[in-house]
Amino acid sequence: MKDMSEEERTQAIEKIKEVCKTFCGECPSYKGTGETELAFCALGKSNAIKEEKGCLCPSCPITGQMSLRWNYYCTRGAGKEQSAAGNAEK
């Protein structure tokens, strides 16, 4: 996404959010937190989600499409952040 224009990036994030509506809404870490944001894998950590209660990211189609390899984007940050931090935990 780093090579995209701002408009292309915005469109890509909206597509990610459409998929997130299905996956994040059912995620044990997301449910019941009051969080309304999505696309943590692209945008970064949630300010509302504090506990890691389970992660559906490995089964999300975006994970494969974006060649992501981490979990808990909602609490640990976007793929770029986790990569920079050396967080290879799955």
C-alpha cells in the first residue's frame, strides 16, 4: 500500500473494511469492547481493545491477500508496525 496514491489507499482500506465487518465482528477480542473501527492490519492498533481474547486474523482473506503473517493487529499494530518491531509471533 505504500506505493499507492492517497485515493488508491483510501479505496483499498474501504475494501478491507468490508471484509472486516464479517471477521472483526465475530472476533473474541473485538466483541463487547465498544470498538467501531476496522482494518487494524492496515491502520494500526485500536484504542478500545485492550485484551487479547482470541484472534480471527489467520482465517481472514485479507491476511492472504496482503501477505500478512502476524496476529492481533487490533492490539499489536498494523503489519508494518509489527514487522518493524520484529514481532514474528503468530
